Amino acid sequence: MTIRKGQQWGHFEDRPTDLQVLSDDFSASEVITNQTLNSESSLKLSIVKSGLRRTLGINGASMGNGQMLCTKFDVIEANYTFANSDAVTRRCFIGCAFVHENLFFGKTIAILNSSFVGNRDWAPRAHPNDGKFDVIELDSSMNIRQRLTAFRLMKSGSHLPHPKIHYSQMSEYVFSQEKSTPMKIEGVRVGAIRHCVFRVLPDAVNLYW
């Protein structure tokens, strides 16, 4: 069930016996990628150090508690091809992906399941269980000074609207260009890609906190 921003979300229940405890969001990505996912998925994960914790207003998973907060989460699926290859690689994630050569030069594309990445509020309207993901595109014409100003304003989410930052909420997004561009998923570089289809998988995992 998709949740609108501001609505109560999740419920407390006993810690599952089949709960998988993971160190970080990229480790969760690896586990999620190897599963068959849908809204009836019974995959139960707990992430000790997650970038989603600020969105939830918590410090992280409370592993010492018998009762844990259970939240349904959307997953973002990325199907991409590397340079000089037609083979499609699939990876799923719950946090963020960035496609760019350099954060301070050229076009930057951010695919986000929640608003915060680190201490910056990239996507102020984002919610990780609304059946959509958020796409932020920094135009290639933005110079360093403009970007530094935008990054400073991101700490309060006040960088939007901006004539050189495009913000949209989507259930599917296609990246395609002849020149390959590096992509990071959950902060880890997965390679230089030339084509990728991102799509949302609603209510695909159960996260426990």
C-alpha cells in the first residue's frame, strides 16, 4: 500500500525469526537483487547503517529490541548495459543511484527513493513508499559556482525551483546516450553505463528498525 508523505507508516511487531541483518544499503541491494520481488514479497531485512534513517527520523535499526518497527518499502530496479556490451545487468536498490562523470561538471542524474542523501535534501517531495521514485537532473550548463550554491541550499531543501535543476516523480525512467557514463548505486560505483531503465517495484521488501 502506497503511503503519502505525512501519513503514519509501519507497525510494531515481534522481531522475525527469519530476519536478515545487513550492514548497509549496498549490502541490502545485493540481497534484494537476488530475490523475486513483488507486493507479496516476504523478504525481511534490517539495515544497521542505512541512509534511510534520516527520512524515518531514527538512528538506525534497534537490534536489541524484541519489538521492531516494520515498514513496507518500494524498491527501484535498474536494468543497464555497460559500454561495448549488449548484455543487460540487473540491480535493485532502496536508496539512491547517481549517473554522472563528475558532480561538479556535466550532467548529473539522481534516482532517489527518499529525499536525503547524506546531509542534503535532494528531493524534498520524496517518500520511500509512495509508488514512485524522484529524479533530479542537474543541467550540464550549471557551473561550479551555481552547483556549490545549490548544494548549500540542499541542506534545507530550498534549492528548488531552479531553472537548471529538473525535478520529477516517476515510476519509470530511461537513461540512454552513446557515451558511457559512470553510475553509483548506494554510493558504490557499479561501472560506466550507456543505457539503463529504472522502474519502481511497489511494496517489494519489509524493512525492520
